[in-house]
Amino acid sequence: MQLTNRPPLRGALSALTAALLGTGAAASEGRNRVESSILLYSEVDRVQAAEAIIGLGRALKGDRMLSARLTLDGLTGASPNGATPSARVQTFTRPSGEGGYSVKPGEIPLDDTFKDTRYSFDGSLAQPLDRLTTIVLGAHYSGEHDYTSLGASVGLSRDLNRKNTTLSASAAYSRDRVRPEGGPPDPLSSMSARADDDDDDDAGERELAAQDDDGDDDDDEDRESDAGEGKNVYDVVFGLTQVLNRQTVLRLNYSYNHSSGYLNDPYKIVSVVQGPGGPDAGEPVDYLYEARPDGRAKQAVFAQLRRYLSGHTIDLSYRYFWDDWGVTSQTVELFYRLPVKAGHALQPHVRWYRQTEADFYRVFLVEAAPAPAHASADYRLAPFHAVTAGLQYLFPVGQGVQVSLGGEYYHQAGDISPPRSMGVLSTYELFPDMDAVMVRAGFDYEF
């Protein structure tokens, strides 16, 4: 499995479906609601994904609202493993140590051996404390064959100024567990050494199995249960929503996230290449598993302005993000809702994104150079920019029923040949452009 611990892709899927379904499975005040969506995602020559979501909102007595959402998705395809291209055929060991895959000369190494299915459940209960104050309690669980996440959240909102102003605050905690195939590799350990160790372990296990006359498999179960690493994730969000006039609403948010524990991607590696003085400068001589810090603090500010003009809606937002890994990013997004006839609307939108690299991002390491404390060649930590353009069509099909059909095109580009390139590496595209297409359909029934 290659996509575990992949916030950008998982996050992109979640953001897309959240945009389709709204801010959650909550219904309009006093109404029940059923929502569902299907999303198909395809990167050119890389990842393919399909996701299905169904959300339910149930109005209860006392103005309480019970919401639930079930998500199922499957991913397959190929993804960069972090290694650099080579003038020779490169062979990589699978994370489990069983078998491997090869990459042709001059190509970006892509691991095409993974596939994964994920399911997740989110539930919440909104309870008014008084006429102006509401508390929301939530729970979350998601699982993959090598990754689980269990969390809880609480939120509080208060209306002021004749309900023209809303203040909100929320907090969430999750405990995640990653159990990569073959167990978590040691940071900056050699892939070849790990493969040799796995071969030795397999031989030892076969010998022990031959000597185990009583067939007791308790040791195997203990080894399996001990595999894996955990991490703790804390989130807090503070928000302000302000009605500026009858046509304009402003929303401001500040969010803080702190993760600690195992933050590596166990499937990512970094190439160690021959130095500039060697006969094959830039050629890989070894591959090391990445090493990230065991803590990360992320912060973001978000502003959204929504303006209604004679049935038309303009939605403009800006988000600035920074963390203690040295990554900063900016996101600008614009939606425009254009009514075309009764109940029908077109909604084009465009999103622009740019980020800087992490302090420990390394396209490669150089042989015999001092080893860094942390290093990762994961393209998600690299400097890059991206543009997304999409169009959605919404139309009613009955009383309280609305259908939406939409598509998006995503283009990502980075530094093709970083200044640190040497030897043969200067002739390759080390960060080739990536394009993706997304198609989605949604169904919304309110009653």
C-alpha cells in the first residue's frame, strides 16, 4: 500500500466531496437530509481512485440534530517512491521484503505495486444549550489494512448581535496507528540492508517452524501485534461568521494542529548518489528510508467572502498555512454560481495553490557527505504550485431533491531540475508535471 499517510490526496478527495455535500451531513434547521456522492479521480499514468459517500441528517426533538457519514474509497496505480532517475535499470524491494519492482533507465521511479481500500465513519450530535448556543459532539473512525484512526471532537457556537454574528470554537483528538507491510523501517536505514534482514528473518522463521513440533503460533501473533507505530493528533479551530449586509457574509477561521509520534511515510525513500568527483556523478549507490521529525505544529488562517447579487453568488476565499517544518502555502479559490433557469445553476470555480519546501526536503543525498538528522524526498514536501479548474451543474429532479454533476482538471508543477542537481541528474526531470481529472456526481434529498 502506497497511499497511507497521504494528506494531499486524501485531503483533496475529502475537500472535493465536502464541497459537493456541503459543510457536513447536517440538514437545514428542522429538516431531515440524505446526501450521497461518487467521485472518480485519475492522475495521468499514476494514481486512480474511486470514492463513495452517503450522509444522513436526522432532526430530533428539542432542535437536536443527529448526523452520520459513511465513506468508502479504493486506490490503485503508481506513485513516486522518492528515488531519483538513473541511467541504469533500478530495482526496488517491496516494503514487505517479498519481491520487488524495476524502473527503466531515465524514468522517475514509481511504485506500482500498491492498492488499498479505506472505509470511514463520522457521526455527530448537535444539541442547543439555549436559544443562542449550540454544542456539537462528534466521533470518527477510519481503517485501512495498514492504518487506523480513531478520534473524537467537540464544538461550541454562540450567536450574537441579533444572530448577525456567530463565534465558534472546536477541538478534536485522534489516535492513529500505522502498521506498514514488513513493519516500520528504521529512519535512514538502507533498503538493501532491510531486504537482507528480511531474507535472514524468513530463513530463521522457517527453521523455527520446523523445530516447533506443537504448532504453537503465539510468537507469530505477538510479532504481528507488536508491529506498527502510533501518533497523536490534536486540532483546535476558532471561527467568526459575520453578516455584513443582506447580500454579504464574511467568515474568518484560525486553526492549529499538532501531531506527535510516528510521522514518517514508511514507503518513501531517498536516493544516495555518487558525488560530483566520481566517475558516475549523480548515479544512485543506495536507497535510505526517509526520516521526519517526530513532531509537527501546523497553523492556518482562512478568510471567505460570499456575496449574493440578484440570484448570482460569488464565493472568494484565501488560506495561508505555515508549520514548524518550514512549509508555507497559500490557496486562493473562487466559485461563481450562475442560475440558468428555475432551480438550475452552473457553478464554475478555480483554485490556485503554492507552497514552499520543508526544511529537511532533499531531492537526494550525496555519498560520503555528513548524514542529516532528517531527510525526505517526498514530493508533497517539495516546493510546487498547482491550479485547479472545474465546473458543476446543479438541477432539481423532484420536491426537495437536487442532483449535481461536475468535473475538475488539476495541474501540478515544481522545480524540474533543482540547482543541487549534478552529473546525470541534471539531464532528467526530477519533478515532472502531474495532471489529474476528477468527475463526480451527487444526490441531495431534504424532507
